Amino acid sequence: MTGPDTDVADGFYSPRELTYIQPAGRRLSGYEAAICHVQPDVDHYDFGGWLLLAPDGKSLFEQSSTRLVHPDWFEYRDPSSLWQRTYMRQQAVEERAVASLLESARSYGYFADLDGFWAREILARYHQGYGFLEWGLFLALNRAVRLALSDTLTMMITFTAVDRLRHQQAIALFGLELEQELGGIPEGLGREAWLCDPVYQPARRVVERLMAAEDWCEIVVVCGLLIDPLLSMLAGRHFFRRFASVNGDAVTPAIAITAERDRLRYLRAVRGLVEMVTSDTDRAGAAVPAAANREILQDWIDLWGPPVLAAVDAFLPVFDLPTMRPVVGEEARDAVVAGCTTELERFDLELRR
Amino acid sequence: MAPVRDLDAAHSKIKEFAWEPDYFARKPMRETKYKIPRRSKDPFRTLLRDYVAMEEEKDNRQYGALEDVVARTRSPERAQHRWMEVLKPLLSMTTCAEYAAVKCMASLVDTVDNPELRQGYVAQMLDEMRHTNQETYLIRYLARHAPDPAGFNSALSARSVNPLIRAARGAVFDVFLNEDPLTCSIQVQVVGEAGYTNAVFVAATEIAAANDDPATPSVFLNIQSDEVRHMANGYATLAALLAEPDNLPTLQRDLDVAFWRLHVFMDNFLGVVYDYFPKVRLRSYREYWEQWIWEDWIGGYVERLAPFGLEVPRWTERIRTDIAWGGHTCAMVAAALWPVHYWRHDVMGPDDFEYLEEKYPGWERYYGPFWEQYEEMSDPANGALALSLIESIPALCRVCHMPVILPRPDLSDSRLVRDSAGRKHALCSEPCESLFREAPWRYQCATWLELYDGMDLAEYIERVGLLRSDGRTLVGQPHLQTDEKHLWTIDDIKRMSIEIRDPLRDVDASTLPVIA
């Protein structure tokens, strides 16, 4: 691979650019250079098999770890081109914003001015409960980190899993501030809501099921195309973010908006994956079983869609609790269902009740 | 960034979000044979909020230095060329290890149901991705700025087909992933990080600096600052396992095996790196080993666990003895095989002879004649390959894939065996034989010699892409000269008509003992 940027070193007859990566675009990007082909692969350069099989005889990476089939998972590129440096920079900006807001809130008597019902019933109970959902998604996505069949996918999923942990920690630390500033908030309201409150039980059922899932693409797709756009959008955006604003709470929206930014980035990343497995050929021209993959994707939508929608419905009563309500729960539900339906239609997939 | 007021409370709070699933039972991807306590000490105690701020700052320092100062001053061009050559295999090996550690940490998070340990594993997972990216960045950086880009520009493909570097996977990739996750943790954190990262990142840093290479220290010291936390992770894992007495026999066995697996590749490879590639020498690899592995890791880390019943790894004495010669034998084989490498393997001059004899008394007797003739054969005009200086390419071990003549041909306890299906196997030593006997089905991978047995050397070089962009000159060279008349081309190799030959090919399987 030589080109305008790949001059040949004097006297050494060698291009000054990496030659083992086939760039997706015209030129090799910094993102591609940072990750492509770090994962050894017996179908690319590492001929002869794995040096050590598992005690049960399995390979390090099994094509059977997902039902979806693709001739070359290493072709995947994260549309955001995030690698560790750019990811860390983005997350540091987000966290600095939240931390300074909390610091200011603490310094200027913000917590004392918070509506008592919002703080004690909504934030301490339901917002903290929502942190459990984020933690569960982290644990589910973490499994996909190990199983993913290429380095570019592994890196994207790693960042996504860590996103969820960051969201959970931001919620937890805000909860701690509330407990310390307001006093008198019983411990464990969030846990109690997550484990016992009917509004969260269908959500918990979905998350626990995803935590137990074994197909890494299923985990990635269900999280990105169903749970995020339906459940997280409903609770995180339409309830916590929008309701907080009208109930005098400026911190929750700041936390929520950083999570939304991460989820949007993840949605683009999942679109990239779905486009890859539903294209007729890969970049090298090898056939992709697009129709079969689309059927599998629809299977997953059919399998997971109804329980995720049930979780959405179960959460709606929370919309009726605060005094100030910028949106009716059913309207928010219709909006997220419409958004999800449109998203799935991009790939000829259908959300069915 | 505004500090969290009560750090202890914050650390406790973030760990309160795990729960025992009721609706769907969750099985880990891989069960562990160990008993793990549900709670233990948090080795990391870092909030993601603090973590991202810290790493962003470290990134700015490192990338800023590389992009501004080092590149503008064209420093990599002035580095000692011999040293720069060995960064090609070194970085392609470390990248492999870092990436494996990402997935190893994910596996630990999945299996280890302990919130304290999990926090440490998650942060380490991010660290390992960070190191992977840092090292690939450095590879590309050196492809752009080092005197000779060949080998940097192909590092991650060339490593896979190299007869020696391919063996790295047996020490730092496959074994980081394809075991019980806790066994992998022993391999990665307890032996790899606590034992060997100082020997890699700290030692390489000081040697690089002495050899006028400012880029490598910028990256390696930055990485090593994370490794210290990983050692704490390993120690916390060990402490948790030792809290349950039933774990001890398994833990001892895993520690024994992990040390052997790391040693058999790393010590021999690092011996080559540190004893044969610095132009400005600081200490021999044996001296580094004595400090970092023997005194610090064995003496300061492993032996402190004696009160809990853990003993020094089983093959430690043998390993310590082998250090004297393994690197030199490996260097000799590596040099003899120079046409198949993606780096240039320099000749040894009088200063090198003197140094090596001083640090390893007896070196000249065993290895001096080879290096004298190697220099003579480094000129293509002489029409001879250094490969002819060794009797044949030594067989490669079925378990570790290293040459079976280690630590020194006359000291090797290698053995040839066959399995019940009649397949022949070379095993480099008693430890590798014991691993093979335990589970021969796990070691199915063809050796490099089996893969390319019978192929013409010139055909191999062309096929795996070891030619420079003029289509004739080899990437590997047996010297550092740049005058065209000294550069080996594919025509020189073709004229010699050399066949890659697996010495096992001619061995009559029926004469070998059956091992499994």
C-alpha cells in the first residue's frame, strides 16, 4: 500500500505506512492503525491454528459464539472511529461537566432547594433503581467483549460496556450526594425499587435475561436496537431528563444527556454492524448470508421486543408521580416505539407486539 | 475536577449495584475451579470519574511529547539503529499481550462474582485497551520516523509467520485466554505483570534512553504506571484465592505452569533483545533477571506468600540456571534464520564479544565461532547463509513452539515422542512434556517447520511478504549496512536453493516412545 502519505524511506525501499491493514477508506485512519489486526486470527495471518486449545478442546474464538455469519468480522469499523485516546478525552469532558455541576450544586445550596418529593421518591428510589439497569447492561456487554470475533468490534463493545458503568457510577455518586446533603433518606431505596417495585420488574427480567445471554451479537443488537431506544430512551430521556428540568433539578439532566450521547454513538456503531451482516458481500467481495442474517435479527427482535415493550409499559406509572409533568407517559411511549420502529425499518426489520 | 467528598463512601456506593438474578439464572462463560469469596479488598479504589481524568492527562503527556517534541526534533532518526531493529519484534509481541489482557479481564469480570475484584478488572480492561492502542501508535510512529520503516510497517502480520515470534502466543496470548479465567489471571497478573512487566517496560526504557531512542520511554513508562495497579489486582486476586485453603493445590499448580510458560518464551526472547541489540549497554539480561524476577518477584512477592502455603514455582531453580544460556542460543538460532525475519540482525563486534564474555563467562567458547562466521557470511558477495552454520533448523517444541535446543544444545533435555495416532512431537524439556502428557489434545497446532516443511526459502520469503517495496531486497538483513551492494536480495536467496526442512520429517515414528 503506497500513496501520497506513504513515502518510501531513503535507502530502505519501504513505505512509511502500515501495510497489513486494508483501510476502509482511501487512507489509513489513526483509528484503524490503533486497533486493526491486534487480535491474532487463524483465518488472517496466524496460520496453523491456536497454540493452546481450551481444556474442552475449543478454540480461542468460536464462529459459533454468534448465530450471525460473516466472512470477515475484521472488516468492522466503528463509525465514530473511537480509540482509547479519543474515547478517554470525550468521557473526561463529560465527567468534568457532571462533577463541576455537582460541586456547584453543593456549594450554592442546590440540594436544599430541591423539591422534596422529587428528591426522595423519584431520585432516591427510581433514579437509583435505574442505575441497576445500567450496571446489568454493563455486565451483559462485558461478555460480548470477550466473545467478539474481531478487534475492532471488541474495542467498540469495550467502550460501550464502560459507558454503562460510567452512567451507573454517575447515578450512584449523585445518590450519595443526595443522601449526605438531605439526610433522612433510607438506604437501599433504589435496590428495593429495582428488586421489588412492579414498575421495574419487567425491566429487570429483560436485563437479567440479557446478562444470561450467550450470543455476543444478540447482546449487542438487543441492547442497541431495543433496550436503548425503547427502555433507556423512555426512562432516561423522557422521564428522568425531561421531568427533572421542570421539577427544579439541573443535575439529573446533565447526567442523562451524557448517557444519551453515548447511546447515540452506540446506535451508530450497531447500525454499522447490522449493515455489515446484511450486505450481500463484504468489502473483498465474499458473499455474506444477508437474508439468513436478517432472519436471525428478526428472530431476536421478535424474541426480545415484547418483553422490552412490557418493561416500557410497566414504567409508565412513574410518569404520574411527580407534580410537574412535561409529558404524558403514553405519549412518551408512543414516541419511543415510533423511533424504534423507524430505526428497525432501515434494515427491513419489524417491531411486533 | 471537583473531588468527591467522601471517597470511602463513594467506593462503597458504586459497588452496591450488583444483585443476584431471580428471573434468569446466569452461568459464567467459563466456570472456575477455584472457590472465590463474595467480598474482598478493593485493589483499585478508583472511580471512573477520576480514572478518565487521570488517563486523559497521561495521554496528553505521552502523545504530546511524541507529536511535538520527538517528531519535530527528528529524534528517532538519531537513535542507535541496532536498538531500533529489535523494537519491531518487541512491540509486535507486547501488543499481542496487551490485547489478550483486555479479553482476559472481560472473562474475569464475567466469572468472578466479587464486586471488589470486578472493579479492579474493569479498570484494567480499559488500561489494557489503552496500552494496545499506545503500542500500535508507537509502531506506526516508528514506521514513519525510524530510520528503517520495514518491519514496523508490517509488524502485526509479520509476527504471525515468524518462526520465533509466533511462539509468543504460547506465552502471552493463547494462555491468557484459553484456560479457567482465574488460571489466566495467574498467568497475566501474578506472573506476567508482577513478574515480567518491570523486566520489559522498565528495563527497555532505560536501554532505549541510553541508545538515543526517546519515543519508546515516553510510551513504556506511561504504560508501566498502569501496570503497578495491575500488580495490585493480581495480589488481591491471589489473596482472595488464598483465603480459601482448598484452592492451594490448584493455585500452586497454576503458578508453576504460568511461570514456566512465561519463562520459556520471555526469558529467551528478552535475552536476545537486551544482550544482542543495544549498542550502548547498561546491564545484561541475566542481571535484569536477577533483579526483577529473582529478587523482586520471587523474593519480594512469591516468597512473602509462604505463610499461606504457596511455594516458589516448581521449576524456578532450573529456570534460573537456564537464564545463563537460553538467550544466547535463541540469539544464535534467530541470527541463523535472519532471512525470515522482519528486522535486521546485526553482527557482533569486538566490543560485543568482550561484553558478552564478561557477563557470561564461557560465552565465547560456545557462541564466539558462530558470530565470527556470521559476520563473514553477512556479505552477499560471499554466497553463504548463516543458516549453514547450524547443523539444521532445530525442531520446534509442540507445547511452547520454541527451538528444542534450549538452553544450550549440549544441555538440552529435549525429547522426541509420538502419540497414539502416530504423530511425531518434539518437546523441549521435562516441563513441556509434563504439560503435553496432561492434555495432549490441547496442543494440536502445527509448528512453523511443519507448516513450511519442504518449501523453498525464497518462495517462503516472497509468499509471506518479506521483501521491501522494490520487490527484491529482503526486509531482514544480517547487518545494518545500507550500501546497496551489501543488501541481500531475493536473487541471492534463490541462487542458494535452500529448502525449509523440518528435522522431524526424517525421523522414523516407530522408533519413538508413545506418549499419549
